[in-house]
Amino acid sequence: MNDEIINADFKDYEQYEVGKFDLLLSDIPYALGSAADGSNPMWYKKGDNKKGVSELAGQPFFQTDGDFDLGSYARVCAALLKPSTGKPGEDGCVITFCSFEQQVLLISVMKEHGFKGYIPLSFVKKSSPQALKANQRYCGATEHAIVSYRGKLPLWRNGRQMVLDWMPWLAKEQTRLHPTQKPQALMEELIRLHTKPGMRVCDLTCGSGTTCAAAKHLNRHYLGFEIDSTFAKLTRQRCTGETTVMDLLETLEAA
């Protein structure tokens, strides 16, 4: 199954013939619960700028945000990532965007499912969406992700350039379909680093479909799981309209 958005919980993947993937790239729920009110300007609608709160304060982004099962996520990642070749630079990997607090537990459960290696990544924004909290605390302007791999270093296409473990957020103008939507340019950079054209990318929590749209744009096959039917529909529409481009790095590698 290629280039599909499945409106289902990723834990039910066995009901579908999805096959194996070269890269799993997901932005999982951050399990912020009621603390999400400090994370997005929409939470301050009709709020008092001095107090930094509103009628939406104390509510989570999603009703399921507080009970995301990292153990099940790790188990499914292990099942869907292609088996190890045993050779450095040829294996697939899993990249998981997560909250700062989730990192240690995520590394632990991924190790329990065979992912012995990991690399923490940080992404730096030019500004913070928490502007209305500026009179109360430090304002968050970073995001975090963990690259998990089975032991041998994963496929790496850096174009002979050093790539640091922190990156600019690479945000560009794009239609906002989801409250925690990631920049497509950033997802494309990660996909370009860890896959080649024609390879398969999976997003287990695809939301607005940024990972899937990025994969299609780079001429990779994609598959996404999205439990919310509204977002699943939006993602299908988004990916259907996405164009593809030539992978210039492939030409350089061939040369």
C-alpha cells in the first residue's frame, strides 16, 4: 500500500497491508494536557494580555492528548521499519517529534523494542508563540525530536556537508490546518537526509499531513495514519494537490 492516508489508530496497522518502511517520521501528541494553554496564541483569544490567560486556558489541544501510549508507539515502529541490513549507513530509522519531558521515556521504550541508538535533535525558532506569557516566564522557542535506530547508523545523505544536531525551524508561509502543524520545509530536510527517491515514509500520527505532503514533494512514497476523520480528509486533499520535484542530491551522489 503506497500513497494512502488511513483513517484509523496506528495500533490497528495489522488490519491493513501496509508493508515495511525506510523511515518513520511522526509528530506525536505531547501529552501536555491542560498545560497546553501556554503553547499557542489561539489559547489567548479574548484573553487579558497582562494575565496571559483566557477562557480557553486549562484545556488540552485534543481530548486524547493526555494518554498517548509511547510503548505501543515503539512497538509499532519496530514492526513497520524495514529489518536491519547489518551495514552502517543502509538501515532505516525513526524520527519522533516529542515534548522535552517525553524524551527520556521515549528513548527507554524504543530501546526495549530494539532501537539501541538514538540522537536528540533540537529545532530553534526565530520567535515564540507564547508572547502573551512573556511577563511570567521564559518563552519556549525550541522543539525537540529523537532519531532512533537499531544499532548501525542509518542511511545518511548530507551532501558532504556537516549537519548539526540543532537546526533552524525552517518555517515558511503555509496554510495552517492543525494547531501543532510542523513546517513542511523542515520535514522535507529530514526526509532528504534519511531516504532516497522512491523509498517509503510513514507517519503514524499524521494530523494535517505535513510529513506525507513532504514525502510526495520529494518523490517518496508515503503512508499516514490519522485517527481523526476530519484531519484524515484534509490530509488526503492536501497530498493529492502536492507536486513533486527532482532530487538534486541524487545527481550529485551519482557523480
